[in-house]
Amino acid sequence: MQLIDQACAKPVTDRLQFIRMLIFHYLVGNADAHGKNYALLYGSDTPDLAPIYDVLCTAVYPRLSKRLAMMIGGRDVLDTVRHQRP
């Protein structure tokens, strides 16, 4: 989020889009969503968040790890992610 705030021309829009991407990867069961699945596109002086890419449902493949590439709320398995009240 800090990089988006510092680098992007539309940080509020790009932060929201980034969060939507994270949620989408979770909902489709993509445990392989890692830092390299997010990028900035440099087409002008200030970059924009790249569209979502490299999305698949790893949950349906028994031989693939169920552990998330990046933790969500301190959890690293899709089925254990829970809403935490502040």
C-alpha cells in the first residue's frame, strides 16, 4: 500500500483495486497469489496498478499446496482465514 501511495497517480483508486484483487484471489481459491502477481505499469510519468493476471484456482488440484503464498490476517491456509473484529 505504501508503494501505491508513493508511486501511483491515483493512489486511492489503485489501493481499492489492489484490495479487490486480493479478495478475488481468495474467493477463487488461488493460494499461489504472491508478490509477483501484482505489478505497476509504466506508460507515463507516473505508474498505474497493472490489471489482475496469473489467476487460477489452486484449491481444486490435490497435489498443490493449500498454504497461501502470502498470509491474510496471520493465516496461511484459505479455509482458516477469519474476520477479526477490531
